Amino acid sequence: MLRVPLLWPSTLSPEAEFEPIKYLHAHLTGLKFSVEAWEAALQLYRTSISPPPSVSRSIASRWRWIAVHECVLELYHLRARLEKIQSVMLRNCPSVRPMVDMSKIRSARKNLDEYFPDIEALRHAIAHTGENEAHPEVHAPNGLYALSGFREPDRFSAPYEGTLRQLDITDQSLQNIVQVVAEFLSAFEAAEAELERQVHID
């Protein structure tokens, strides 16, 4: 289970940083929500594969597409949030930044991109499906139709800019996401301890 370090302004925090520190904590909490949303989408995907008798095959098939879209978009938003925390939120908290393990932040972001190299392209493929399918000469690899779907079990693929992009909707993908977020959050544990030592404001 992921634990979000509590970052809260202390009696030694500059007053101008009170709100930025609170926003930083909110964004860290948002990382956990993203993981939980991805897990929920994975469960919906599984349910769509083996739906209960009360659910028609047509509805189950639509659920599968909803689940895939959610998995792609949540991963894209997670990546964006990691970047925003590093490049914007920490810049607004100069008293906290020296307490943060930046090597862990860089490592977590690098691992996410290695695990899921097609995040951004898949987001664009999902967000502009109709337009992309209407222009296979731009997006389809090897002159094929620019159609999204499952060419292999549990592996969603969509063509974008002439390359077939892929995302596995699996437990392993979820484990990779959890690992990335856990490493990223661990970078803030020393900051949590120091702010607590300094005594939080009310």
C-alpha cells in the first residue's frame, strides 16, 4: 500500500511557502489517487473480459474500451504530475527542496518512461482516434489501417505517426506503476521528518 509523506508547513517554514507546501502535499496525494484509478480501470478491464451473466457482451465490450482509455489517460496524467512536482511545485518550495532526494525523483521518472515508452503517443492516439483513423497515410504503420485494438491478449495497441504504440493492461503494468510512485514518494520522507521535527503549524 502506498503511503504519502505528510508535507505540511512548520513553524520554521517561510510564510510565503505555506500554501505552496500544502499544494505540494496535495499533488503527492494525487499520485496515489492515480495509482488507485489505474487499478480500478484494470479491474474493469478484467470484468469486461469475464462479465457476470447479467451484463451483455455488447456492454462488456464497451467497458473494455472505457477501461483502456482510463488506463492510458491516467498513465499520461501520472507522468505529467511527476514532471510538474519536480519542475514547478518544488521550485515554489525552496525551503523544502534541499530535504528532497532528487536522485530518487529522477530515477522514478526515468523508470516510468522505460516501462511505458509510448505514454504520450498513446494519449494522442486515444484522444484523436477518429481523426487518426481518417488519415491512415499519416498514422498507420506499413500502409495498414490506423485501427486501435488488441492484436495480442491484454496488450492494447494503437498506431500513431507511423508506429504501433502499445500498453499492457496487466498486473505487471500495475506493479511497475506502484514501484515508480513508491520510489518517487520515498524521495520526500526526509522532508516529512524534518518538517515534523520543526513542528507543524495548525
